[in-house]
Amino acid sequence: MAETFSSAQRTEYLQSMANAHFDILIIGGGITGAGIALDAASRGLKTALVEMQDFAAGTSSRSTKLVHGGLRYLKQYEVKMVAEVGRERAVVYENGPHVTTPEPMLLPIYTAGTFGRFSTSIGLMVYDRLARVKRSERRQMLNAGAVSDIEPLLRKQGLLGGGLYVEYRTDDARLTIEVMKEAVKRGAQAVNYVKATGFLKENGKIAGIRAMDQIDGQTYTLKASKVINASGPWVDGLRELDGSRQGKTLQMTKGIHLVFDGERFPLRQAVYFDTPDGRMVFAVPRDGKTYVGTTDTVYQDDPAHPLISDSDREYVIDAVNGMFPDVRIGIEDVESGWAGVRPLIHEEGKNPSEISRKDEVWVSDSNLITIAGGKLTGYRKMAEMVVDLVARQMEQEHGHSIGPCVTKKMPISGGDVGGSTGFASYAERKIKDGVALGLARPAAERLVRTYGSNVEALYERMPDPRTKAELQGLSQELLLMLRYAIEEEMAVTPSDFLVRRTGDLFFRIAEVRRYKAAVISYMAGRLNWSEEQVVMHTQELDQLLLEASGKTEAGFRY
């Protein structure tokens, strides 16, 4: 079978890119860059993208994993942003129902809390209107008894009632990967672990980039008519390289999330609650776990490697115990967690929680196009705005007419499942197909719900899954996922697979410890690693396990 996006062929892809001239070259492989690549390629523009880490390795794998409209931004009168982003939730869901799921969200109301019953009712009603929420998902106001019935773990003291509304849960990294794969399917060329090290300029205007392959150190020159800086926390660094870092700049803030086993923190219902300092925090059940976040603190260290501090952990644990007092969570109950950096646009005198999440586009004198800010949910509209700008420039400069955006009703990779209404029946059919091929039902269900219509490509890779799995020391579904990740999702390292292609480091960390040696061994064989590379990747994965959980193989580190 043809491998269209294989990590084994990265060097070939790069060499091909170096021999071409692109209409548009994107620096940054998070959700914003992936969205721009898809929009541009689907309009017929010759498109390339480079990412200096793995796709989604920055902010786009470290969010609250919700496609949400930003209800709390109504408090800051961000009406336009709430309206636009709120409406995009349904678009993201419709185009990728395998990676986006409606999630009823409970907003409890307490005496002396941030929200009163009247203001909550009005706020949710305005939210429904702005976001054009469909009738079946509009807000319900509940009394205290109904709130306690829905989520018995909530604090009873001072409970007045609550509001129930719908958000959408997602796997942020997989959403990014699926958008990227769809862009590649439509003609874009994208490669991870390639760092932009400088700009090519002709007559003072950017004409491409100099780039280095972070895997083997090879350097390349990539030429393009337009270069887009969509590098998230690194946009100011690239503006510095361009000599155009002036005016507005980034303010990075850090947010962390902690994961608990569902038996230890048996949350039934996703809850959005306020903390004593006036911030809002999510607690969300997912796959037998409960995750809670986020914090919001100014961050000035390396954006590639944010860490969870002791004070971060204590903040989240205190928030949990304050709202769910009978749970009595302690630091020893943390199974895993992640820290992420938000690249926001600096606003003087505002604390991190007050800084706007709106996006902005800047064009330098050299014509470097930079997009900054924004939210995961609004990625498609941000992409449309950037490619519209490129289209206007091309028309003015060369008379080339570029068509309008066509992504609003375009399923992303894996999304050909009959839309949101057809996914349940599609999933059931494909689960039965997987069982017929020899998979256990839970394994088939996991594959279908992870990969959507791409599950066929995984099934094609299992002529004799039991024998292969036993040979490799991996479960049947994990071996299929690993093969597919290497051959069709450009997974280059074990952390690419275990963090971003599967999310297992966060939500199945015990399995990662059990299977990590087998994953490394399989990838070493497929990608021809040296002994030194095996040691390097093993150490990297061990470090990520320690950072996520605070635990070594021998036990808790504290």
C-alpha cells in the first residue's frame, strides 16, 4: 500500500520541497498552520509547511482539549469573538465527528460565587444566541437538587442551582494531525522536525527560508512567493529574524492540567466551576479518567518545554478539593498531566486571565505574514482570513484570481463518516468489521473512534494481527496504530506516537510504561535507528514520563 505521509520518507519529501517553488510556505505545524495549509491547498495554491518539533507539539497538544466558544469571554465583552468562535464549534464537529464529541457542561451556582442565577441564565441565553446553538443543545437552568443529582460530588454547601449547556470535547493533537493529513491529501507538502533558521530575501522582500532538518542536521533552501509565520509561541523570534519585531508582541501564559483515575475521582459530569481567586476551571471525565485545568500564569521560560511546578499542582488540587470536598484528592493521586503555553497578544496592565484570546495578522515591510493569538476552536476561520489576505496580495501583484474558502463543509481526514448524525451507525458497522477480523470489541471501538473513516487503512494492515502482536510484544490495536502512525502520520519518535498520535502518555500512562520498550524496539527496526538513537529516545521518553507524573519507575519522586 502506498505511504503518503511516512516518517521513513521525510528526507525524500524535504529534497522534493527544496527543488520546488511554492505559492505559500507556512512555518508552524500546530492547528493554525495546519488549517492554513488545508485552506491554501484546497484553493489550488502550491503549499508547503515546516514544523521545528513534531506537528502539534506546542500549544496544539497541550490545551484543555475542548472545542469551546469561550463563555467566560462574555464577561470581558468579547462579543464578536464569542459569536464567531461559538459558531465554529459546530463546523469543527461536523467535519470531524471522530475527533470531536458533544460534552454537556455543568456550571454550578453558589452563594458568593462569580455567577448568580440571573446572570448565569442571561449569560447562557446570550451565548446560545451568539453561537447559534441548535435547539437540542441550548442551556437548561437547574435547581440545587437537580445539580446534585447530575453530579453528586459537587459541594452542597451554598449550592443554589446551575446551568447546563453543551461544549465539545476533542483530542487537540489528533485534530491537528487530521487537518494536516487532509492538507497533504489535497496537495500540500508538510514535514516535521524542520527548523526555519533564516529568510531568503529578494529586493527586500521575503522569497523563502533557510531550514535545517533537526534529525540529521542537513540544511535546505525552500523558496516561496509568500511566507506565513504561524509558529505560535515562536512568532516573535521569527519576526526578530526578519528584523520586524516591533509594535505588538506576544505575552506567553502557562496553563496546566492534571489527570486522575476515574475510580479515585469518579466524576460523572463535566463541570465548569469558579475558584476562590475568580478564575474558571474545567473538570472533565474522559476514557475512565478525570482531568482538571487550567491554571493561567505569566510564562517567560522555554516555550518548547513548559513544566508543571509544585505550585501549579497545588492550585489545581486545592481547586478540586474546594469544589468536590468528599474526593479528598492528594498529590499522590495525580496519574499524569501536561503543561502548555498560550501565545497571547500582550495587553499592558492586564493579568493573564484577562488578556484577549483574539487573533491578529501582521504584515512586515518584507511581506512576512504573521498570525498570532486565537483559539483552537477558531482555527478554520483564522486560516480563511490569512489565505484571503494572500489571495488579495496575489491578485494585486500578478492578477491571479484565487477562489474563496471551501473548508466550511469539508470533512477532515477520517471525517468521511456521514457527518455528526451518521457517525454512530458508521462506527457500529466498522466495529463489527474489526471484530470479524479478529480484534476484541474494545480494541475495534478504540480504533474506529480514534481514526474515523481511516480505520479501513488500519484494518488493511492486519492480515495476521495475533502473530504480529506476539512477535512485537504489543497489543493488536497498538501495533496497528503504531504502523499507521509511522506510515501515514509521520511519527518520527516514540513521544510523537505516545503523546500526540495516541494521547496515551496522558490518559493511559500505565500502558505506556508497559509497552514503551516494545514501541521503541519496533520503531528502531522500521526507521533504522543506531544504538545511540535508541538510547536517546528511551531517555527522552523516560523524562517525559517523569515530567507528566512526577513518578519514576521506583515510585513517587517527592
